Amino acid sequence: MIYVVATLTVKPEMRAELIEGAKACIAATRQEPGNIAYDMHESVTDPTRMVFVEQWESVEAMGPHGKSDHMRAFGRIAVKCLSAPAKIEIITPAKVDVR
């Protein structure tokens, strides 16, 4: 299982546009093969920080997502709304024995 955490810094005046633009992308991504979860979160301390948390079955399943039409459409919106490059981190659960 793979997780993606994408942190976006949004221009304050563009926040509503980014959120509106994300709706179609979120709905379409949730229908992609191999997607387990795809959610957008907002910081409780910084209204300009939005965080996408994605869960995928595998790296391979995640691959087509970045080239999808809905991601390209959202990218055209996001590029106008962001005040800094997105920070994207791909993580996987740690193998920790808690017995």
C-alpha cells in the first residue's frame, strides 16, 4: 500500500477557486482503479495550506493518475492558485511490531 501526501500553499484570494476546482478531480480520482482513498484537508492553523492525502493499492496503480484528464484539468487551476510549488511525499506504512 502506498500513500501520497501533497501539501499545497494557496494564495489567500484563490483559496475558494482551488477548492471548487478540486471537487471534480477528487470525484474522478476516487473512481480510478487501485485508488483506496483520496481526500483534501485544510490546515486548522494556516488557511493557505491544503493537504491531499491519497491511498493507493500500489505504486503501479498510482501511475496513470498523474496523466489523467482530471488531474491535468486540476493542474491548470492549481497553477494559478498556488503561491509555492506543491510538496509531494510518497510514503508506505512502516513495519513496526507492536506486540
